[in-house]
Amino acid sequence: MAVKLRKPHNQNKREWLVSACIGIRPNSFYEVSKRLSSKINDFLSTEQISAIARDTQFVQRSSQLSGERFLDLLLFTRFEIKKTSLNDLACQLESLFKIQLSKQALDQRFNGFAVLFLKSLLEKFIADQLKELPAIIPVRNFPSIRIKDSTCFQLPEHLVEIYPGSGGSGSKAAIRIQFEYDLVSGKIIDLSLHPFNEQDTVNAQKELDTIKQGELVIRDLGYINLSCLSEIDLKNAFYLNRLKSKIVVYESSNGKLSPIDFDKIRKHMDKKKITRMEKEVFLGKDKKVFTRLIIERMPEDKVKERIRKARKEAKKKGRTISDQYISRAYLNLFITNTDPQVLGSQYCNEIYSIRWQIELIFKIWKSVVQIHQVKMMKRERLECFLYAKLLWITMNWEILMRIYHHLWTSRKVAISFIKAYQTFLIRMEKQRKAFYSDQETLQEYILEMVDTCLKYHVIEKRKDKRFSVDIIGLIINLL
């Protein structure tokens, strides 16, 4: 049931919002919201936007369509990419700024300089993310917990040379968006556009230089290869991943390495009624990577579903699944180079499951922001739209992550990101005015969102179901 706050009759709105947000933990969220609003105001200042517009050559001489107005046009429009025409944008320009541009003239402004301008703004915001604000999740043993995945969608086929797809039955053109964030700070580490055919393993290899000592890296199977695991280990960083089915696993016995027989392990676990065990193993036929292997017995219904899906997928590709795969399908297999005293085997599954939160984020991008709904248009216009939408998503992410943490730590309630983003979208015009107003007005808007989240976006906890907030609590207490 949602927690509701009621404003006393003799208290003005701003005083009430402030007291509601600092009443439980004095000055905690009030100070955070103050610094947050200051950061956003500074980022959207005319001086900074104009400077970036000049540096990227989007503005090369005096023009009605300044960098600030162009950003405003794309950042806060509620038009969907698929439904937005150049004529719509030209009408919007006249409505907002009394600027009269033909759709042909506006189309010319969607060029390489415009793409670079919006991309630079996104990169600037990500690079400068709220450096003075405290960590969202106070973790003792890892300075950062990095969670990464990618999402893809099809594009019109005329973009195939820039964004080649998989070559299947759908469009020949497709785009992949890489997204990585730090659970500890809430900071976005990577948010970038790539061709669909640039696979996750390639991206993982490219991004190795960004991984720092002590960080914990949690990623999907698609990012994992033995070379990456070795590099993470050499950096004195840590990983927690599921084991790929094609990687051969060896264990040492009497000074010799022998392949692990997972079918034998499963039968042993069943006989002894063991649900979890751990081994020190070596991965790979050639490049032997030493690691911890956590083995968990899967429930029979989950095993059947896993094998059914694997057979269906293999049939599509004209293949059959191997006996080795079937043996492993009975088990959940995790690999990690963390110290067992820091991360016990009994917690690996739950902590790894926090990675699924990123799937909810992609659901917001598609179901709420409609980022995947595109139509026939030139490349530059499409990329401008995408970078503007990603910037809007990122700015609201900063606000929501801070609200989420405040409400959880102060009131022990979790809020729905999907519902919160829907509210951001519904209140787009109000947000636009707040973002371009003074710091006090923007701070009041953020404090109002706290109240809205408490009234309408609290997740009702269900029996025997763990939410990401529960796992975050486990991370805080454990790590």
C-alpha cells in the first residue's frame, strides 16, 4: 500500500515538501536535491550549451536556431520518433521561440555537426555526473559494482551500411546500444551507439581499459571470454559471471588437470542431497584461467524449461544440443575471482541476479520512451533524436536514483522505475520549465517528485518474492 503524505493547512507547499524530505534523516535529501538541481542548472546553462555548440561547429555564426534552442526542441518534445515529421518540429520551433524555419531549412540543420553536438552533451553529462554527491550504495569491499548489457532494435534498411544487422528475416539494418552503470554511485559508465553486428564480446575487449582496481564486474554471458577474465584479474579487479556452456572446465587432481564431469557432479549432489558446492578450477583448453566455480542444483521444472528453450533455439539454427549441455543444464554455474571471505558461494546467485535490473531499464526505454520506434529518415536526424532521448533518460536517471535510495533508506519502500518514468513523460512540459528555471524552482520540482513517488509509485511487496531492493540490502550488509 502506498505511503501518503498530507500537507498541513497552515504550511506552504515548499516548506511542506522540504520538511517531508528531511524529516526522517535531517538534511539528507534536501541537501542532495539542492546539489542535484544546481548541477542540472549548470549543465543546461546558456553559456555551457553555447560553448559546446561552438566547439562542435553546430553554431558557426549568428543564427536564430542556437544550440540551446535546438537542444530544447529535441530534449523535451513528447513527439515519438516514428510519428514526428520535420513539419511538426518546424511548428514546434515557431510555438516555442517564434522562429520561422521551413522544413527544408530545418532538415539541413540535422547534419554531422548536430550529431556531434548532441553526442558531446551526452558525454559531458555522463563524465560530470554529480561528482560531489555521496555514493548511493555504501559498499565496503568494492569501490564500484559495474553492471552492463546491451539492447538492440531494427532500423530502416537504407542505414545498413552504417548499422549492419544480423542478416536474418527482419530488417538488414539494426542498432545496438551499450549501457553500463555503477550500482554503488549510480553513475552511468557507458551509453553508446553501435552497429548490431558489433558483438558484446568485442565491446568488452574494447572497454577493458576503463576497469579499475578493486571494481566488481557483473555482466551477461555475451561479454565473457577467457581473455577478458584474465585481464580483469590482472587489473586486481573482480568478476562475477555465469559460466558459458562451451568453456571447458578442469580441476586439479594429483598434480594433473582433468575435465570436470558435470553429469557425475549432478548425480553426486542428488544422492547426497547437496544443493550447492564450490570448487577451484581452471577454464579453457589452452589459456588456463584459475577461478572459483560455484555449482547449484536447479529445480527440475526449471531444468526442463531450460532444455526446452535450448532445443527450440537449436532447431531454428539447424543444430542439436550436446550431451554436455544437457548435463550442465541441471546446474547453475557461476565463476568469480572474489575472495570467499568477501563473497561467499551462498550469495553469488542472488548478487548476480541484480543484473536483471538492467532489463527493466531497457523495458523503460522501449515501453515508455519508445526509443526503438523509428521511421524512414536520414542518418543524422535519427542519431540526433537518439542522443537527445538518451540524454533525457540519463538526466532523469540521476534524479530517480537519488529519490529511490532516499525512500528506501529512510522509509524502507521501493519505487517502480517504470511508473516514475511515465510520470516524467506525462509532466514533460512542467519538467522543461523547471529545468530552465532557477535552482530553487528545479529543487522544488525534484522534491515534488519525492511526494509523487511515495503516493503513486511504491511497489507492493509480495510474499516469497525478492525485489532488487532486497538484493541491494544484501549487498550493503554483505559487501
